[in-house]
Amino acid sequence: METTFDMGGIPRTLELKRDERGVLLEYIDQRKLPDELVFVETRDWMQVVDAIKTLAVRGAPAIGVAGAAALAVYAGNGGTREGFDGMAERVAEARPTAVNLRWAVDRARRHVEGAEWADVPEMLYALVIEMEEEDERTNRTMGAWGAELLGSGARVLTHCNAGSLATCYYGTALGVVYRAAELGKVARVFADETRPVGQGARLTVWELSRAGIPTTLICDNMAAALMAKGEVDAVIVGADRIARNGDFANKIGTYGLAVNAREHGIPFYVAAPVSTIDASTASGDEIVIEQRDASEVLPRPIEGVDVWNPAFDVTPARFVTKFITEKGVHDPDDLPVG
Ligand code: MRU
């Protein structure tokens, strides 16, 4: 049965705005969730870079649009043509793994190539607004494709936050859940806590509870036991970069989930826009994995103890049942590579 599904409780992740003083980006500071819902406004492109690096804005599609927005903020507040390329490069390099960031910054640069500098602020502003709308459209289309893969009463396990907060609105993996919930198909979502930063524990459960979806939070090391008990019908995750051969990078812990899902005969789906597929990356071996600060894992250092803290891992294509993009549902060896 189709129900009216209320996304109203989840605010937009980021929005480019303008007033008489220039262009500003408003974003949710995701570091403060779930304790506080804080909206930040900035007219400073360097603050946008900082927000991306510190995970105030995070999730592959969201950092892509935020990156393009940084260029619009620069141009719309007195930035110069001379400084443009250098600043754009610094934005694109803010985080290395999610290809969406480089993709969006390059798209914005190409969009204004050869234009009069006087026209650039307006052109970039309009482009970012278009990207925000396109992101939501893409996610809703992906959600509709993905929802068809789920049976009624589905119990879905997800990792990290590939929800509305990881995009401008609606989400990728959780977009599938939202559409399936609208169709009355979702019995429960199990959210992995997602150590060390806790995107599942802090963000996914926050947005699922706002959306009124029955949610159970589990620690990452509980997923295999849950699968063994027969409690999981499907695993759905997002992606930060998909190589040509279908290997993909996503939040650390995804690979282990995929192996466990295979062992237990549970379908493993990856929902991501076509912009996450990187035609220039042949296989997962070529994906640069971001290493983050040791303090995320060990807040108080212990003498003689080192920390390994990769933000992402690579799951080989053979563990993926289907990829879901805005173009449809694909086998790993039949991706819509542009
Ligand atoms: O480090 P984060 O929080 O940016 O990592 C995010 C993820 O790994 C998501 O699963 C991925 O970006 C897909 S989001 C639609």
C-alpha cells in the first residue's frame, strides 16, 4: 500500500543563497548532530573547504555540490579571475576519495571556461542551483529503481550515512529506503554505528527517526550475527567512487559487510549516481583512500600505540548483487560508464 511519506522532518543539507551583499552557502553542521541542528552561513570559500575537510559537510554527492558552491561563493564575493584556478584546485583537493568532489568542481570550471569574468558569478550561482535540483531528482529516480528490488516487509541493513544528509536532499541508499517505505515495503532499517566517526549512530538514525521509519542501531561488529539470525533481507550502501570494473570505495567497514552478506546469501546493493562512476579509474587498486587523524580512533594517545585510520575501503565488484543509479539497475560488469 502506498502511504504519504513525510520527508518534511529532514531539512535540506545545503543551499546556495544570495542577498544584496553577495553569495552565501547555508549548510547543516553535521558534526553537531544529533544533539543540535545547527545551520551555518558562510560567504568564505575557505570555510567551505574547512567544512568538507572536518566533515561538517560530508557524503559524496553533498561534498560535490558544496565544492561547486565554494567556487560560486568565491566568484560572488569579489574573487578574481587570477585567483580562480588556484582556489578551485584547493577545493577539489579537500578530500581525495569521493570522485564527486573533483567531478563537480571540474564541471563548474568547464561551465565558465572562456566566459567574461563579469558574467562568472551569475553563471556559477545558476549552475549550483541546477546541481542542487539535479541531485534531488537523481536521488528520487534512483530510489524508485531501487525500491523495485525490495520485497514487502523488507529488513534493510545500511552502513555509514548515505541518506539525505549525504546529498542535497533525499539520499542514495536511504533514498531507496524512503521510496520503498512510501510503497509500504520497509519493515525496519538496521543502521551500523560506523566507527570511528559514527555517521550511522549520529546521522542515519537521526534522519530515519525523523522520517518515521522503524530503526535499530547496531554496533559494526554485530552485523554478521544479525545476518546469521536471518534478520536481514538486503544490504544497501552508497559509494564514494566506483571504478570501471565495478570495484567501489565506500566508508570503512563496507567490504566486511559485503563479504558477510555473500556468506549469508543476502543481496548486496550499491546505490550511487552516475557521477560517482569514475571512467578514469580502471579498478579499485587505483582508488586513493583518505587516511584520517589518529585522534578519531584513539582520542587520548597511548605511548607506543600507532593507529591505522583509513576513512574508506574498497569492495571488489564480485560482491555486488546490483548497482542502482538514476539510469536503472545494473550488473557490476555492465555499468553506465560515461
Ligand atoms: O566520510 P564520509 O562521511 O564523507 O563518508 C561517506 C560515505 O562513505 C557514504 O557512504 C558515501 O559518501 C555515499 S553517500 C550518498
